[in-house]
Amino acid sequence: MTGTMMLGLLVLLQGPGHQYRDWDQDQEKSGGADTTIAVRPGTRLEVHDLNGSITVRTWARNEVRVLAEHSKKDQVDIEYGGAVLKVSASSRRGAPRDVDYQITVPTAMDLTLGGVYADVSVEGSTGRIAVETVQGDVVVRGGRSLVTLHSTNGDVTATGVQGRLEANSTNGTVTVEDAEGEMYVEGVNGDISLRGIRSGNVDVSTVNGSIDYHGTVQDDGTYRLSTHNGDVTMTVPTGANATVTVSTFSGDFESDFPVTLTGGRQSKRFSFTVGSGKATMELESFQGSIHLVRP
Amino acid sequence: MKDQWTDRLSEYLDGELPEAERPALEQHLASCEACRATLAELRSVVARAASLEDRPPAADLWAGIADRIGAAGAERKAGARWRALRLTLTVPQLAAAAVALMAVSAGGVWLANSRQGVPAEAARPVSANRLTGVAPVSLVEGPYESAVRDLEKVVQQGRGRLDTTTVRVMEQNLRLIDTAIAQCRQALEADPASAYLNAHLAETMQQKLELLRQAARLAAART
């Protein structure tokens, strides 16, 4: 039985409320940790990774397996107290170097994943997911209830989210696909694309980037797409009912289908109705083009 | 274009227009596109204001910031007051109050967070405290600029703890936002009554606060 396996057994026997350190002095090149911990339902996983990557997948067990590759000089610290399982790395000398985590968690486990120079990937989770990294990409497939994703300098991609999605990239793109629920997406310098969306509440804004929405327009829904410098493309499904307000300062407006203005036209802000006009749609671009297209 | 009914629209929307005058106003609305558009703007402002989240800043920070906007002691009531605010105010007054609240909330909360050395927490709700009400700039520059200066100070103090790439990204994006703000202001000089331009300026100013707040938190988290 290896030292790592013994550590895993120790965790299983002792349960929550303990701190474990996995020194890896006997492995080649980089150290490595492989630890499995039994967790109670309702436990949240919290991982912080200064450099490297975090990859989370799921399984149908009430256990968390932490597989990590790291420098021999570093260690992985796992602390299970209360309802939180914390995973992080430390070093005997300064900050830890790259640590690549592959973590397997119960499907419904809530996840809080943070990094600095770290890519983060989550697949198959049905718990609440919160991810924040400074320089790295975020990729999430799945996720229910509340999913919050943020990267300062990286791309954010969310696929298959069901619930409330809050996604933000300061200096990267945000892509949301095949998602259902409320969508709040923000950026500063990057394009934002939402495809295959089923939502009655969509709020998207960026400063320097284009916005592309392709999804449902529900009768009681609210859809707001706003950019300062970039195009806005709104796909309006056949049969949709919406009151559309278009605002621009020096941009253009184009529509795949004829529209008749219903309100007063003030400069380049005007409204019109599609179908019975039940949904509210606000499309804004200070100096880009606004397109209404059919699927 | 302004007519005799323009200034009565807020009363109408608020249900405070005398019953005897309502039919006349409604008849006027049927034929006046400008008033219909103004009424729609008012409704939009009210809807956006109602969506504001009440996030009182930390008490130790609130006093100083509140002093600057003459609103000390009002923090506990801010959210409720917003929701209860009646449209007996003009649109610019309503917007000014909204943006002042925005600046105070954003600056205060971020300063509080930076002092606490906030760890790499989960991404904060992106749009929960977004404010997109119209904003007459002259009325809100004081509290807004103060909040910006406070946050810039925090960022500057922590700048040395951030790596060069992060600093470059933050500065580049702040420049982008500053350019957008300048373009909005310039556009407003030509069309100061534009509800869209005012709302867009307010939102862009809010985005700058958000980015500064993010930079402050990153700097604090490295300590």
C-alpha cells in the first residue's frame, strides 16, 4: 500500500474536521497526490490553485478523489471541516509551482474553484458552481441552480447550464451554448455569443465586442443586449412576440424582416412591435450595427 | 419637443394625476408620439430602478462616502426608498439619485472588500447591482469621481503585488472604458436629452467602477 493510499484510508476513517498533508518526496520529477475522501452530502468543495489547472469531473459516489501533479517541493493540503472540503497547495519555499488537479466529485456537490494563473474545467456537475481565475480559461459543461464564472484575462465557455448563469470575462470572449435559465453575461473587451438559449431573462453587455444571441424569445421575457463598440445580432424566432427598442448613436440598424415603428423616433432610438409585442427586447450599440435576423 | 403634458407624465404614471385630467392626457397620448416615447422612458427608468439591489456598504466606510454626497444615515433606507420612490421627481433627478447610490454602493463595498483582503471568492453576481438608469453627468460627478479615486488609490497601493500582465490587461481595459465614457460625454453635448446616451453613460461609468473594484480585490488578494 503506497503512502498516498494510506492517506486516503486515513481520511475515510476519520472523516470531517481534519487536515491532511501529502508530502510527495518519493516520486519522479514532479510530485503527485492521489487521495480519496468520503464526504457527507451537502459538503462543498473549495479549490484554490495559484498556477496550473483544475479539472473537475463527477461520479455517483459520496467521495472526492483528488489527483494532483506538482513539483516535488510542493505539497497538496486537504482540509475537511464543517461542510467544506478545501484543497490547496503550499511549498516549503515560497509559492507553490504549477499544480494540475484532476478532481472527481459527487455529481451534486457544490464547487468553488479559484485560480490565478489557472485554467478551470468542470464537467457533469449538477451543483452550484463558482469559478474565478485571473489568467486562464474557464470551461463548464453542465451546472444547475447557480453558476458563476469569471476570468479576468481568459475565455469563458458554458455549455448545458440549467439555472441561473452569471458569466464575465474582462479581456476574453464569453460563449454560452445550449443553456436554460436566467443569463447575465458581461464583458469589457471581448465578444459574447449565446447560442441555443432557452430563457426568459437575458442581460448581456460589453464595452468593446460584439454580441450574438440565438435562442428563444418567450412572451413574458426580457432580453437586453448592449455594447459600446461592436455589433449586436439578435435572432428572432418565427412566431416571437416582442416590443423591440433599438438604440444607437452612430451605428446602423438592419432587419431581415419588415418592421413598423410604433413609438416616436428620437434620434437613433426607436421601437417597434413583433407579433403581439409581449416580450421586452432592448438592443443597444453606441457605434456598431444592430441586426435582427431570422433563424 | 415639450408640450403642456410632458411634465405631467410622471404624475400620470404614478397615479397621481387628478381623475378629471386623465382622459385628456390619454387622448393626448393617443396622438402624440413624443409623449408616448417619454412615458415609455419613464416606465423604463422605474423598472430599472426597482431592480436595484440594496447593498449597504460597510459602516466604517459609509460615513466618509456618504458625507460627500450629503446622504449620511440614509444607507439602511436606500433600497427601500428606491423602491418606494414616486415619480414626482423629474427624470434627471431620479437618475441622479440612482447613480449616486450606485457610486456609493460600488465604492464602499469594494473598499470594504479590499480592506478585508478578500480571497479568490466565487465570481460575484455579474448584474445584480447593475444600474442603468439615466444619469445627468453634472449631478453625479462628485460622488462618482470620489468613488473612482478611492478605488484607484487602493489599486495603486496594491499595484506592485500584481504581475505585469494583469496590470497591463487592467490598464488596457480601463482605457477602453474611459474612451467609451468620453465618447458618451461628447455625444451628450450634441444631444443632452437623449435617454439612451444618458443611460449608456451611466452604465459605462458603472462598468469602470466594477473593473476598478475587481482590480482592487485582486491586489488585496495577493497580500
